[in-house]
Amino acid sequence: MLIAPLLAAALSSGCSVFSPAPAWELIKAGSGVAGTALAYGPSRASQTVHHGEPVPGSVCIEFNRDVQSGELVPALQAELRGQRVASRVYEAGTDWPDCRIWLRYVASIQWGEPPLSSGYKPYLSAAALSLHHADGRLLSSSSYQLDDGLGMGRWSSTRDKLAPVVKALLTGFEN
């Protein structure tokens, strides 16, 4: 009795052995690919304010201990280097006479499960950057906010998320 179903399965098409609705399986696979693409999609800068000053040659980054991400400051420094801006990191409240321009930041980190993964991981969900003169006057500010609707870019790297924000912070132009 077991031979008849096996013979019928062997003689039928391969798709029907695995699923009675191969089109449905194709749709599910396509939506999984689209969801993954959205999760790693592009990010953009928003709420940029720039007061027209030239791009500084160097900045001092004020380290924010409240942001629990080991990736954020290295990502900031890499993007600043990409824009030909040197940077150094200092503890908050440090008053260095050599620092004419300060970069300050706040960020929110959330946890979630990436596509095709079995564990939770942290991701950058929001960040706000600002450049200040040593006397505290604001030069520029820009921010990143994860798209709440589709979660576009949720699993992009911290550097990819901050790249357009750093560029907007320095130039005043959002992409």
C-alpha cells in the first residue's frame, strides 16, 4: 500500500511533491526576498539645519556614554574621513583649546531579529548629530530616523545609516 503513493509522487512533477500550490511557494519566496531587500535598503538624512559655514578640516567628537553602541563612533569617524574631515574622540565635558568644532550625537538602539537569522541583534533606529563652535553656537544639525512603516534599512550597517547624515551635517544637502 505504501508503494502506490510513492510511485504516484515519483511520476508527478517535482513541484507538486513539495507543495500542492507551487505558485504560492513562488510568491512566498519572492516576498521574502523583497522583505530582505527593504530591511537592508537605503537610509536618508532628515531635519537638516546648516548655517552656510564651510566644511571644517577637523572636528572633536564628544563621546556620549548614554549611547550603547560600539559601532557608532567608528562609523562616524569613517564617514568623516570619507568627507576629508579629521576627527578625535573626547570625553563629554572635556574642554580642549585645540577643538574649535565639536560634533555631538544622541542615538537610539533597538533589538530585533534580522531576516534569515535565528537570534536578536541590536540596530540603530535613530540618531541626531550636531556640529558646534567651541563657544556652543550651532553650525549644523541633521538626523536619521528608521522608517516606521516598512522598516526600510533596519538591518543596514550603522555606517550606511549615518553616511547621508554626516554628509548633510557637513554640506547642508540631504540626498
